Amino acid sequence: MAIVVNLDVVLAKRKMQLKELSEAIDISVVNLSILKKGKGKAIRFSTLDALCKILECQPGDLLEYVADEKQKHK
Amino acid sequence: MKIPLILTGFTYSLYIIAIYYTGETVISLLVFLLPVILLVSGLILRKKLKYNYFFLSRLNFLTDSKKEIYTSDISSDLLFEKLLQVILDADFKLLDTDENNLIILASTAANFLTWGENICIRILPDGEQAVIELTSYTIFGSYSWKRNEHNTENFYNAFEASLII
């Protein structure tokens, strides 16, 4: 998929653990792990809203579009 | 135990009628007690993974099963946790798990038509991906009336829906 989720990058910048984030936004660690690895099918606006609120960031900080060719080289 | 007991009660009534008309108590008792014993045994054994082989054996003509295989690009360890979550959130009841071999045993609810079926979920690691083997089987009934097919389809649909986070 061309959409890359940079949740781990934002978490590292905020020095927050996944478990802490999970408790803050009431989404399970499993689901956040799936989201972090880019294995989710879709993300709800409510989830995106909660993430941006807690992590004090913009949706563009979490989601990045990478063209398929660039992703292969990555 | 819910409504299917009515069917068991009906079976007992037939036993009483058979005695009345034939006068043979032993044969009538055997004829109607045997399926009841098999059913009760099945209801007890269904709860543990170690008795799974009993229901899935090719020699067991009293049960019906349906297997579907899917692939997922989620790693096996994460998939195991995710499928447990799917079971708890959906209309399935968790019965048993084997974390070492990545096997989950769940069941569907009983209703008027069925005692519920078991769903055995086996996760097979395949590098960064995983293969999901879903097997739905009846506890007592050599034909599932498409319930096994519906169960595997419903479970996988619930899993796919849960990937919308």
C-alpha cells in the first residue's frame, strides 16, 4: 500500500509508549500495532482525531503517501 | 442449554410412544438414548482443543465440517492476538487456545435449530505473512445446512471489518 503510517516516529518524538497511547485513546495495543505497521484496511476519522489530539500533531504527520516505486526501494 | 432441549424432549416423547406401541423397553431405550449420549459427550468434549480430532476425524460420520483458508499480511503473533479480539467482540464464544501452536477454539451460539458449531482457527506463519485456516464443524449432525459455510464466512468478515481502526 502507498499510504505509510508514521505512528512510531511520532511516538518516538513524543517519548510515548504504545501502551500509554492505547490507554489514552481507548484503542487496543493490538489495533495500534496493526495501524503502526500499516496493516489496517482503513482508519476512522474518530481514531485519527483521537491520535492527533493526544500526540499533538497533524494528520499529515501520521500519514504519508509514498509512491509504490519509492516504497520498493525503501 | 437452551431451546434445542425441546428437540431432546421430543426424542424422549418418541421413546415413550415406542414403548407404548411395541412393549419393548430395552430396544426403545437404546435407540433413543444413544443419540442423546453422543450429543452430551459432544457438548462436553467440544470445549477443549485436545478433543478436536474427534470431531474432525474422517471416520466420524456424525459431524460435518468445512475448512476455508485465507492469507493475511499481518504477522502470526499479532494475528493471534487480533483474532482473539475479534472473537470477543463478535458473536463467538472463546473456548480454548494454544499459544504455542497458534490455535484458537471458539463456538457459535446455540439456538432453536442448532447446538452451535465450533470454529477452530489455526494460524500458520509464512514469513512476514500468515495463513489462517478456519474450520467450522458441527457437534452433532452429519449435515450442517450451510451453517459451517456461514460461520467461516461470518468470522472472516468480522476479522476484515475489525481491520478498520
